[in-house]
Amino acid sequence: MLMCFRPRQLVALVIAFCGAENFAPAASPAPGLERFYIGTYSGAIYQSSLNPGTGSFGAISVAATTGNPSFVAITPNRRFLYAVDEFAGLVVGFSVNPTNGVLTFLNQQSSNGSGPAHVVVDSSGRNVLVANYGGGSVTVFPIQANGQLGAATAHVQHPGVSPHAHCTTLDASNSFAFVCDLGLDQIRSYVFNPAAGTLTTNTTLITSVAAGSGRDI
């Protein structure tokens, strides 16, 4: 289960739950609890736990210190977590300790655009997709067997004077990527190949939206 919050306050929260059923290596703190991670602008990724039955939260602790990890995403097998460092223009990979939830730095790559605002892992667990808000582009990075990010396999620059890619969402079949662009006021569609990590513009599915509403889906 993956849940993301992006409030308009200074600190944006992105919560990735670890402990979903059907994933044997899930990093769950205790039976009945689900661990989640919180991305911030304060130089750290935090972790806590949720009791779904009572709605109560556990203690908050630092899982890793790193730049400004404003958005985070976790792989389906819960072994690796990726964060965008929005001010440094980076995407950073971590391994997840299944016992205590602590994150260990693996490597980082340039996001190939300024102000990366959103990161998502495709459902096959083979690729990370990053939306660069300042650069107005989207980049795909392969996830290697050890969790490290490989060199980019796709990079698409949006057209126009002031494109601002803000969010990437993949469909249930893992075949299409939809990118919200707040600068173009569009939702742009791409054919996604998870095996090759490529994006092909789907010109028949570029949807215009109301001004200022191309933020998230």
C-alpha cells in the first residue's frame, strides 16, 4: 500500500507504507503495525508506524539524513526506497533494513532536470520515474539488482516556455505513464516499456486541464 500526501505547507509529507500483505520481505515493525516513511525539506527521511485498527501512530525517528528528500517511493518488495533531493536536482537510493526500518545510502543520480518534485517506482520494481518540476521533464532510471540506480534509460523534455512536470502516475497495467504538467496545464501520456525503461510520447492522449490544475493525479 502506498499513500502520498503533498500539502501546501512548508514541509511536504510523503508516506510509503511497508508491511502490506503479499510481500514476504515487508519491513513491518511488529504484527498489526505498518511502518511508513516521511519525506521532508529538513534534511532527513523519518519513519513511524501506524496501527490500522486504532488509527494511532508510533514514535517518529530519523531513518536517514539526506539533502531535502521532499518525496519518497518504495519498491513493491519493500527492499529499497528512493527519494528526490529537490534543491540538489538528485534522485537518491537507499536499502531498507527490514528489522528496524533504518535506510542505508546506496547511490544517487542527477535527475536530469532542476527541482525534481515527484518520484515513483513502477509496479515491476525495475524502474524509478522522476518528474522534474523546474526542468519540465521526466526521467527514467533502472533499478539494479543491488538497488542502486543505473544511468537514465529515458529522458523526455516537455515543450513550451515554462513546462513544470509535477507528478507521474502509472496505470494498472504498467504500460502507460501520465505526467501532470502545471506549467502547460496538461496531462501528458507516454507509452511505458518497463523492460527497457523507455517512454514514447502518446500524442493522442495529451489532455488540457483548467489553468493551475495540472498538479497531481
